[in-house]
Amino acid sequence: MDIEIELKLLATPSAYQDILSWLAQSRLNYTDSAGKQLRNDYFETPQRTLRKHDIGLRIRGCNGEFEQTVKTKGIVVAGMHQRPEYNVPLPSPDLKLDLFDPRIWPASVDLTALENDLYLMFSTDFLRHTFLITFSDGAQVELVFDQGTISANGRSVDICEVELELKKGDPAILFEIAQQLVCVTPLRFGMQSKAARGYRLADNAAPQCYQPPANFNMNTDMSTAQGAIAALEQSLEVWQGGEDAFYQSQNVNDWRTIKAGMLLAQETLNLFENQFSPAKKQQILTLGHQLRSLIGQYENVDLSLCAQALSDEENLFLVGAPHASELKEKLATSASTATLLSTMNALLNDKQNMQLQLGIGALLVDESKAPTACDKSLSYFVDEALECFDGGLASARNKLALFKVLLLDLKLPIGINHNDDPWSVLRQEDESSFRTGLTKLLQQGTIVLQPEATERVLIWCAKN
């Protein structure tokens, strides 16, 4: 058995030439293998037996040689995929499940019946370029660029991605290489494997809607350092999950999920920065500064979203407001859907976005293997932190949201109301946020009315 540890990054067709140029200009020690055309056939039963057990089964063919592979359930941490993998060579492209160690199969699976039920569900066919990078400490990373298609039932989708697979060494090196690559070619996290996309295509399934977890996976026995790592890891999961969903849906709700994850990551860094090792303090401060800068750009989108919502014919907020009809017209002009979506996608494609996610991922991977310091319990830290609140919900909104999420499972005796959707505090749009948004739009001149009308609307916003 091998444990496959890799980053999957979605790319553009120009990535291959960008990678070649980057490698040529770098001082990295690497070998370049000739491109290979790979055909992978994936098998399943009509009852989706393998899928139910989180098992993937394929036969890979290349130049007349064949290999049979089983991948079992894995995990994704900070965008890094880790999954057990079992490989056996085959003399021909025909399934032979008895060649695997029988212990890899769930006890409930009848291997003979399974093999009889299997059929070819979908295939991938792509050209793979491979570069093996070797570092001075002996670490090795395989960088591959794949371009081709996934096919099922007469339909197909494109493959264009970069994979960074750890062959030897510290997983943090994957994030370091990815951070360099992001500077030379557009990349974003691929949260779903080729197999997952193949299943969707074969079943003609709509993209799954991402739902943030209801609770954080924490308990009162955790130290504050452990709590910081858990909070940051799951903040990043929400950020990346919302982003993956938004690319497919272009839906404002998914955009708000991205922002919720980012805000929670920011608050986690702020609240727990002293719980990380002293050697990491500067790294934490730098990540926090970069995150504040990126969130500032997202807040401009929030203003446009407010303008869009305010201009809605069904919205009751502006009823009775001075110059309501003129305001609605101006608001609609400043927040057209096409312009707004263009801005959103431009922000997501900005390399600063990926650099930040990779930086947080590298921190998490590094800290997860560090020895845990003997420090105060999480419950003590929470009680201490809550004493710093000034009692105003507006100023403490993000911190309250953080603790609502962290403490749903902890059940500590603190004065935070239970909320079935703990992320709603970070995604909420209420009349208060609309008033704040309208005030900013008028003050910064995005919405221009007659001076007398502007003054009257600002007074109205302040009073209502």
C-alpha cells in the first residue's frame, strides 16, 4: 500500500509552457520524462457499491502496459489530498480483483459478486508531462501536467490540471512549490478528483451544493494551540468549499460562503496568534496582514451586493425613503449582475487569493506535526477572550460568529445564543448592513444624487 499525498490544482492550457520556462530559470534539480498518453477506465456496479464505500477502481493503460488500482477513503486537509492506494500490474486490460490483498476490501463486500456486477462507467484520456524535482535534503516531488478529457455516455469534460505529488520528504514542500507556480501561471485548487468528476458526468448529476459543516470538530479537552489549528483548518475548508461551488454556480450565496470562511480565518489568526510557536509569530502576522488586505477588496463587492439587493423591486427597505425611485435607478446601474460577477471572478483568479490559501495550508501542515505545548485549556481561553468584548454586537460580530461555531459542540456556559446555522452571522444581510452599505455608497460617490437629496438620505439612514 502507498499513501498518495498530493495537491490538485486546476490550470489553463498555457500552464505547460509556463512550467517549462519556470523550471528552466529555476535552480531546481529536476528530470523531465517524455509525455505519456494515459487511458484510465473506471469501474462501478449499477448499485454504486464502490462509491458507497468510498472506493475507486480503475485500470490504467499506457504503451501496451496495464495497471489495476484501488484507492480507498482518504482525507483533504488545506486542499492537500491524502489517500491510500493499491496497485498491481496486469497482463491485459481485464479486471482481476483477486490479485489484490483481500484485506483491502470491506468485510460486507462479496468479491465474486462484485466483480460480476462491475461495468465500465467512465474513462479519462489525457497527455501527462512529468517532472521529478529532487531537493538537497533528499525530498522529492513529482510535478505533472495533465491535459485531455473525461468521457461517459457520449459526453465529455476537459481535463487541464497540475498535480504535485510527494514522493519523499515533508508535505510542506508541496505548498512551497505551489506558491512559486502560482506566480508564473494561473492556478486554483481542484477540490474534486478526476474520478469524482467522472462519476458526476456518468450520472449526469448537477454540481453538488456546498454546505458548511454545522459544527467545528473540537472538544473541551483541546489545548488552545490544538483549538487554533482545528479552527483555522475548518475555516479554510469553508473558504475553499465555497470557492469551488461558486466557480460552478456563479451564485451569490456561494460567494458569501467564501467570505464567511475568510472572515473566520482572519478572526482565528487574530484571536489565537499567541498560541502558535514563537518561530511562527511573524508568519502569522504576515498572513493576517495579507488576509485583511484581501478582505478589504471583497468588501467592495459587498457594497455592490447591497446596492443590488436595495434596487430589487421587492425590497421594502427603501419604501418611504427620500427620492426612492431615483435611488433605486442609481443602485441598479452601479450593481449590474454581469459587472458584479466579472469583479467576483477577477478577485478569485487573483494570485493573492491562492497565495494566501497556500500560505495557510503550509502553516497548518507544519503546525500539525509540531509537538503540542502544555498550555491553558480551550475553555479557559474562551472565557478569558469573551471578557474583552465591549458588549456591542457590531464590533464583536466576527468574534461572536467564531465562538458560535467553535462552541456549539463545547456547550460551555457562556452568553451566546444557539444558532442552527453558525455561519449565518458571517453571511447575514439585514437592514443594518443595507443602511451601512447605502451610506458608504453615497459618501464615496458611487451613488451620486443631488446634494440636498444625498443629505436627506444619509439622515434617513442614520435614523432608521
